Amino acid sequence: IFPANSGNKEITWMMLEAGAETDVVNSVGRTAAQMAAFVGQHDCVTVINNFFPRERLDYYTKPQGLDKEPKLPVKLAGPLHKIITTTNMHPVKIVLLVKENPLLAEVEALQKCYRVLDLICEKCMKQKDMNEVLAMKMHYISCIFQKCITFLKEREDKLDGFIKSLLKGREKDGFPVYQEKLIRETIRKFPYCEATLLQQLVRSIAPVEI
């Protein structure tokens, strides 16, 4: 809790990597993220809320149950973990992270990755300590990966075409309509209708015209 309250993002991250638990509460029943938010250290809150241990991803690099092959090749675990733990969730940023890594920027690799993200999303929603925020994040990245696959398959300019579509503004005011529609579509496709976070997002977005 102390590194988070002090606003030191680097030490907060180091403690998380060393195994610090994010759901442990202090004497007044507050987690480190809640205390950091209370004292205004929002950067540390973001670090804590975006932390995802590498071991949880490495689980999918080993065959499970009756599987003969792992769901995620070992070579994809590092690049995928980098995207999962990024705090910049702008769709263009995520596509750029895919584009800069040749291991990821292929249809088959992205297919494996988004399926693993969907499994993590499901686990986040069905575990005892439900984590709706992490589940939504996994779903969001999965949807962007699926859209990357579409552009890789159908467009000559591939991921560059996806980035251009995301950044293109409409003529009258420059508003990025395609980007807005993608984000709304992602929220609409979230498979857990009972989630409080989903209901809050829908209530906020539904009345607002593009």
C-alpha cells in the first residue's frame, strides 16, 4: 500500500512482479488500489488495475488436460503479455504493438492469442473474486485482434489500413467515427450481460449519438 500511496509507479510495479497481492486489504478494509485512489495517486491505481502476472499467461503455454498442444505458443507469450499489461488502451496503440512484432502480426498467431484472451476473460468472470475490469480489458483486446485478422486477410494495406481507418475523421468535424463504432461494438459483444461494469458502460454510451 505504501508505494501506491506515495505515487511511485516503478516500485509499485516491482512489488507486483515480486508477488504482492492486489486484493489484500488493510486495517480499514481497503486495497492498495483503493487507498491510492483515495489520496489521488491515479497513476499507481492504473498500474495496479492493469497488472497481470506473467505466470497466469504462461499457464496456456503448456498442454492442459487432453490437449496435445498448448493453446498459446511460448514465443507469443512475451509479446501478448506486453499488450495485456499496457496502460494505454487506445486501439491505435494496441494495433501498433501488434504491428511492431512480426511474431504477432500474422493471422494464425492472432487467432491463438484472441482465443486465450477469451479464456482469461471467462475465468475472470467465473472465479470466486470476479474481476469485471480485467475481463472487459481482455475482451476489448480480443476484439481488436479479431479486427486485425480481418484487415490482414482482406486489405492490401493490412494493419496500416486498420490504423488509417481508426484515425480518419469525418469531414464536418474530424470525429473518428470508425473508432467510436469499433469501441461500441466491442462493448455490445461483451458476453456477460449481468456484469455491473457492462451495464454502467451501456447506460453511459447508449443515449449519446455518434
